[in-house]
Amino acid sequence: MTVTAALYAETVRSALQRKYGPLRNAAKIIGRATGVSHRTAQNWMDGTCAPRGAELIRLVASCDELADDINRLIKEAKCSNR
């Protein structure tokens, strides 16, 4: 499996929707937890863009679902490189 920017953005979007999607102020909650604007957080939730390195680390620290999905992508990428 090749990890593309689109796959990465979709992985982030999916995890954020599962955890925060039902919440009324989801983007604001994510923004506060990661130190980004609510608009940036909304873009992540929409899948139009994905977090950069430091943002990803802060996001993973607050979202176990995303940590699990990112680790799954890493394992799949390792297996396909063998």
C-alpha cells in the first residue's frame, strides 16, 4: 500500500468524524486541543487538508482513534515495503 496525501487526509477525517462528529462545536474543541484555528480544524474534519507534523502530534495526543489509525497506516506501509 502506498500512503498518499489523499489517504492521509481521509484517515484524519475519518478518525475526527468518529470521535468529534456528533459534537456541536467539534471544530472549536479540536482547535483548542491542538492550538489551531477552528477553521483549520474544520478543514481537517472535511478532509480538504490534513495536519502537519507538530499539529499531528498534538492531535494524536488528544485523539486515540487517530493514533490507532495512523499506527495502522504505518504497519501497512511497512508490510508493503518488504
